[in-house]
Amino acid sequence: MSIAVQDAGLLSTVQDLGRWGRQHLGIAPTGALDTCASTLANWLVGNDATAAVLEMTLVGATLKFETDALIALCGGKFAATVNGQPLPLYRPVLVSAGSQVACGRAEVGARLYLAVSGGIDVPQVMNSRSTNLTARFGGMEGRTLQPGDRLYMGASSPQAQKLIAALKAQGKGKAIATTPFFISPTICHIPTSPLIVRVVLTEAFQQLQPESQTQFFQSPFTVSAQSNRMGYRLSGKPLAFQHYEERLSAGTVNGAIQLPPDGQPIILLADRQTVGGYPIIAVVASVDLPKVAQANVHTQIYFQAIALQEAQELYRAQQRAMRLCKAHLDLKLDMLQP
Amino acid sequence: MLLHGVGDAIYLGVLGVLTCVRQRPAPFSKRYNCCISTTSRMYSYMHIYPLGDATLVIEFGKDTSPEIRQRIRAVVAQLQTSPFQGFVEAIPAFTSITVLYDLQKITYSEAEMYVSKLLSITSEVQPRAGRTIEIPVCYAEAFAPDLKTLAAYLNLSVQDIIDLHTQPLYEVAMIGFVPAFPYLVGLPEQLYAPRHATPRLAVPAGSVGLAGKQTGIYPFETPGGWQLIGRTPIKLFRPDAEPPSLLQSGDFVKFYPISEREFFERSQQAR
């Protein structure tokens, strides 16, 4: 009942929605960076949004399924295959025992999520299965996947069992069987080039030099190669404060845009330090965090300021769209004939 | 005892204005003037403002002090024991508390109103009493790559540094940066030293370091730029324990020197 890792890809980790409530002990929330994609992948295989998934970055893993499994791939557009044949994304797919799934490379976006029905079964540490790469715990022994690893699956939900039975009847020994329906990949955001990222400004932003304030919106920033799950280092025309003042370290948040003395902003992500001393000039709106998570090295970003209230309304609307999608999906799955 | 509740008032009294002159008002922010305790007569402004769309920050001043840190711990304890609807978590720091909330359950103004009411009633709540934890440190050369050069830089002998470092009762001002990393305050002035210009790529777990006015312990191997003067065999971070961090904000730390032999014996036990 396991999946053998033949090739681990570039940076593949087990993640769920994060380990919240421990930041006062220095423990970053970690968790999937594109929570929309990880949630949709879980829903497609009858899991709760909180089930553990595999997050892959730029180059996906190659996996050998030793058992039949209901899987879904969501996130960036990766050229995934099963036994050499194209594997559709944003659909529930039944993969038969012995199949080799190669998740391929990113063509659009940066991260791909693989959900299996029942979730990836790794021990819970502090109420989460997310990998903490800094402190090396959680997920797959606190590290990225390696060739030779085995991933185990939890028990499928009744909804997933029904779907598996229906797809088995339809598949009849083929490597894969899938449903006629799928989820639109653009339900949360549409990848654009350059990327428009909406932010809520902070008080520290007012301390920037007037030219820097204009420049923040009018000139693009590029995601540099020194980016990881802790944060994206951006490069662009350097921004400057009227008076640079490093503050006593204070709590950080996902999407916080820090400005170190070199004037090149850093967007903090889920594996960030829990406290930091660099001034935070803006924070990415929650609605755009999944979009940021799909930014690749060299992606150009333009920032756009929105009001706090607007940011909250946009996020709530996004979550409503997600729930509506889930309701439709449930309806489709209920109508399936075994 | 309370002098006054804060309610919905924006400015309360002249003191609030006087103590805030260095800060410029910003949209959404409100300032509160509140009394920490009638006995200490420590007045401080409180400044509540949003940080993005799912977080609010309570700032207690520009500079940190033991009183401010105690007040912060009391408020955090109150938030953790009686959370508001939609409360996610609170990160205490030197002068501020970062409060995360679920924006699907509560708006900013609702969260702000709750927090400001809470601040008006928690003045007298005592936080958990800090424990004193003794931490053995081996200052032997093998574990203290920077001790000799630091001694030369500070114009002290190696023994002077050990004596000075083991003398104070340090306060754990906060835990953060990486899991279980304690920010310790109370370093003797003679030991103030700069960080390395280029950080080491890997500082071994248990390393005890100095930087600026602070001393700290690396819970596990990470990159780091502090001056390394010793190593402890004690494990600061144990992911399977509850709580996973040996030290908590508000605890006190006393270092004591041990020999290399003791270090290895204790390391065996710690496994």
C-alpha cells in the first residue's frame, strides 16, 4: 500500500495547511505555499483540505505506485505523465498498481501538488504533517523527498471509495481512468506575465523616500534565484527610506514584504523566521498568496496597493468561489454510478 | 488597579500624546494611553495597527524594558487562555505582540475592538512566573572557535569572558527566529561584540554565541553570524515534547561552566 519514490524532483516535501499556533516558540507555520491548489487536489480525491499532500517545485518527482490509487495533481502547469502517456491535471485520476507517474517540469507556475485519497500518511508532529526543513522535523523525517523513500496512504473516505469503484469499473485494466469533469485551474487566480500582486501597505511604507514610494508600484521586481520556501528575494531598482531605522525584532507574517538596507525587498513565505528586524513596507493580500507561490525565478512582479477592507473582501470572495466549487464537485461525485 | 478603561476613545489624556510624538499617526491606527500598574507608575502608549489583511500588531513602545515584556506576556497569556472568535495565534516580541486572526471569521475593526478592551482589563493579570533554568556550557577551545580572538578584541582573558558570561541571570526576552532560539538579555557590557561580517554556513547545535547586546543558544545546526564562545549538551528543541521548547519567554537562564568530559557525558544522557 505504498508509493516508491524513484526520482525526488528538485524540492519535494510533504505539506498540509500548516502548523499554526507555535510561532511564539519560533516554529514557523510551514505548510503548502499554494493553499488553493493543495485544497483543490485534496477535494478531488475525497479528502479534507487538511490532508497531507506532496508539494513539488519546478521539477516534479517520479513515483512508482505499488497499489491502485486515486490521485489528483493541481497547481502550476507541469508536463505530467503516467507510463509515458499525458496525465491530466485538476481531475481525479485512478492510477493502477505498477504504474509510473512522472510529474514532469513546470511549464507555467512553479509548484505542483499531488494528493492521494486518504492523504499521505506521515506521523503528526504538533498537530501537523507539514515538513519543517529548518528544524528538520515533520513530514518525511523533516527533509525533502529522496529516491528510495516510500510514501504511505491513509484510509480513503467513503466518497473516495465510491469514486474508486466507479473508475475501476470504467477503467478495465487501463493504466488510468478519470472522470469527464474537472476543476478549472483558474478558479483561484490566472497566471499572468508580469504578475500583478496586490498588497496592503504598512506605516513603514510612508517612511520610504517619495521616489521610492512611486517606484514600488511603477517599476517591476524580479524573483531572484536566491528564493526558497522561506522567502522570495526580489531584485529591482533599490528602494530607500528617508531614514533607515532597523527596529527591535518583531513578529512576521506570510506575505510580509521586508526591506533590508540594500533596498531589495524580500517576500516572506511559510518557512520564514518567526521574528525579524527589517522594516515591513507592505504585506501581500491573502487572496494573492497562492499566486505568489506560483511565481518562478525571473518572474516579474508589479505591486498594486489595495485597502485592508478590499483585501479582506477579495479573500472572502475567493473562499466562497472555492466552497461553491466543492459543492459542485460533491454533487458530481454523489451522482456517480458504481 | 485601573485608572481608566480605554473603551473606544482615540486619545486619552495628554500623556498618550506626549509619549507618541515620535510616531506619526497612520490610517486605521488608534493610540491608547494606559496604566501598567499604579505601583510602578510606568506609563506607556499602546498603538494598535494592522499588518496586512489578517494580522494586527499591538505596540507598547519603541524601546524594550522588563516592565513592557512582562505586560506583553500577560496580554499574550490572556489571549491564549480566552481567545476571541477567529483568533489564530499571538507572537510576543521585545516591544510588540503580533496577533493573527482568521479574516473569514472576524474583521479588523472587530479584532481591534476586542484587543483594546482586553488591554484595558489585563493590567493586573500576572503572567506565568518565570522559572530559572541552569544551562551547562563547555567553554573548551574545541567548542569555542571565536573565544580567543574575541578575548583579544575585547581586551580580556579567556577566563574573564567565562566569568563574565556565567555571572548574570539572563531573561528570556522572547523565543523566535528559528524554533526554540532564546533571545537572552542581560549580557555584561564588557562582552558587547559585533557579529561576523560573513555568517558561518553551519553553526553546530548547542553553540552558545554573542552578538551586540545579546547572548543566545543555537538549538540546532543553522547558518549564523554570532561569536561562538562555547557549547551546551542540553537540547533546547524537542519536537516530540510538550512544550517543544525548553525555554519560554519570561524564564531566566544561568550558565555554568563544565569540562569537556562532562560535556560528553551530558551529551550521552541527552540522547
